[in-house]
Amino acid sequence: MRKLSWDEIDRPSPAEVHKLPKHPVRTVVHNVRSIHNVGSIIRSSDGARVEHVHLTGYTGTPDHNDLHKTALGAQDAVSWSQHDAPLPLLRSLREEGYTIAVLELTDDSRPTGHVSSELYPLCLVVGNEVRGVPDDIIDMADCAFELPQYGTKISLNVGVAYGIAIYDLIRQARVHFGPPGAQ
């Protein structure tokens, strides 16, 4: 076994990836303060090939130079938009047929590993590093996902939690529907 060189790894360019079919998942990043967390979320979104990343509230955008330190160019490959308020956006996505899910501990949250095909297309909402997803978004959500915690802490860093959750949700989308464009 040997590690592959960069030249041996076949990856699409940012221009090519924009033309490729995406997984039926969108992301809403609400009031995430750290631009490095936003960069991490965008980089994971590129790797998972999500449809779109919606940045709401005071969440920073790829226009911020420090985001590039963690996104490492993924900001050029991911479709994104900025919105002041998340609720009108989420209502619009629901009207388009998206299931609204929050990544948050609630009295009815379930692990990301148990998602049925009926939940897709899916919109996953992640929230602030300290306060999480606000109650008004939780109140309108269709479901809540959680990541099991086995240590003393009750949460993970938002960028780390998102990366774990999105890959689990994309894995299941591929089980249900195959790779994007195969439907």
C-alpha cells in the first residue's frame, strides 16, 4: 500500500463540479460565529456534494478571506447564498418539498443513521456554536437528528458535527437512490 499523490487522485474541477448532479440535501447554517467553522462546513459540503448551502443570520460568507483557510478552495465549488432570516427560507424550501431537519438534541431527536427515503429531499439546519439551533426553527422542523455522545460533553464542534452528520445522511441517500443523477 502507498499513499496516492495529488496528481493520481481523479477529482472534478470547481467548474466541473457545478455541472454534476448533486445529492438531494441542502444545508442551512444559522448564526455560526466562527468563519473557520463556516469554512469547514463548506468544505464538507463540497466533499458530500450537497445541492446548496444557505448561510443565514450573522453567519459569515465565502467573501471573508479567513474562510479560505479551512475551505481550501471548496468555496468555489459549492453553491451558496446568504439570507438574513432563516424562517422564510425554510418555509420556501418546505414548499419545494424539502423535509426540514435540525441537528440538535431534542426530546424527539434520533441518530442520523436511521433515515428513511421519505425524508429526502432534505434540508439540514445547524446552529450557533454555543446556543445551537434556535427554538423557532426547532418548532417548525419536521425532525431532529443527533449524534450519540459517549463522553462527558453533550456536543461536538459544529463543523465536526456537521461533517459527521452530512456524510451519514449522504451515505443513506446513496443507499436509497444511488449516486446523484442515477434516479
